[in-house]
Amino acid sequence: MSVALVGGLAAAGVVAGAYARALAEGFGPAAEDVRTEDARGEDARGEDARGEDARGEDARTGDVRGEAKAAVLGAVRRWPLPRPPFLAEAATGLAFAVLAWRFEGSPLLAAMLYAVFTGVVLALVDWWTWRLPDVVTLPSYLIVIGLLAPTGRLGVGVVCGLALGGIYLLLWLVRPAGIGLGDVKLAGLLGMVTGAASVNAAIIAGIGAHLLGALYAVGLLVTGKGDRTSEFPFGPFMLLAAFAAVVAEAQ
């Protein structure tokens, strides 16, 4: 094990965690005003030139653009620094260090590091807003494919992504109230990343997410903070299970 690599990536993870938090804050409640104004601006610009249907399309497009704009500006408008309670920074730094240890010398390391950074962003956003924004999830498919292509593990990753995403899609079709469509899109991405590590990792990630979610639900019942009908964001448990799976199955 290279101490320099582990230490260097741990430090890089702390910095990355600060940026992940700043990006996530751009999708949170604090960014609602920015997104609303952007959507209104799109409506106003389209009012004279287009009909009612076009204005509606502008509103949807403006909302997506405004959401992405708020998130990016949150990270680049200032230099994000670690700040209390340091949860995102500590989690990302620790995760980077663990990946450096488990994937030292592996061509998969870059893809795993990207997945962790993106995972921290998505976990925070989902926990705060119960949403997994497409502007983060969907482009990540292309980025992960690009990172996996030189590793020789892209094929098995894509197959596992299709399998896990397909299973979640069936679950969503059977019981839409159980999981969100954002979880379905995330499942395909996580299946691709974990499958690149090993098929077993993809299986563990799929099962582990539901086990972690069930444990959290039991915790809500035991502590009296919820009941059998209580709902909670599922994305963080999917991401945590996927991380544990790739670490356990790293070759």
C-alpha cells in the first residue's frame, strides 16, 4: 500500500467534499429563488415570440437550466472551504483514502473516485430535497462510460447497469410509491460502476441498498420518529451500499 497515494487522495477528497457540498447546496431549498427567477425569465422572453405551449416548454427548460446554473455557481462563485460539521468533507476524504487502498494500481480507480464525488453530491441533494437531479445523474453515464472504456471492464459494467436499472424499473412500475424514477436512473449508473468492479459487487449493491433502507425504517419505528407508512429518501442507501460493495469486491 502506498502511504503517499492514500494520504494524497485523502487530502484531495477533503477538498472534493467541500465542492460536492457546494454543488449540492445549489440544488437545495436555498437555490429555489434562483431557479424560479430563471424560469420566469425564460417565460418572459418567450411570451411575445411563441404561443402558450412554447412558453410552457420554456418554463421547463428554464427550470432545468436554472437548477444547473445555481448548482455550478454555488461551487465556482466562491472557493469552497471545509466548514463545520465537516461531514461531506470527512466522508469524501475517507472514501477517497479507502479507494486508494483498495484500487491501488487498478485502472478502475479514476471511475471509482468520480463515482464517489458524484455520489456525495446526489446523496446530499436527495437527503435534503428527496430528489436525484437528472442534470447530475444522466451526464454521469457518459462520464463513467468514458472512464471505464480504457479499463476493459466497460462491457460487464454496461450489462450490470442494464440489469440493476431494469430491476429498479420493474419495482417502480409495480409500486411507484416505493421508489422514485430518480432511483431507477441512479440504479443503472450504480450497476455500471459496481459491475465494473465485479458482478458480485453489483448484486451486493442491489441487495444491500434494500437492507440498509430496511434497517433505517426499523430505526425510525424503534425511536418513535416514524411509523410503517413513513417515507424517506432511498438514494443515500443505494449509494452507501454501492460503495461498500466495490470496496469489498475490489480485486
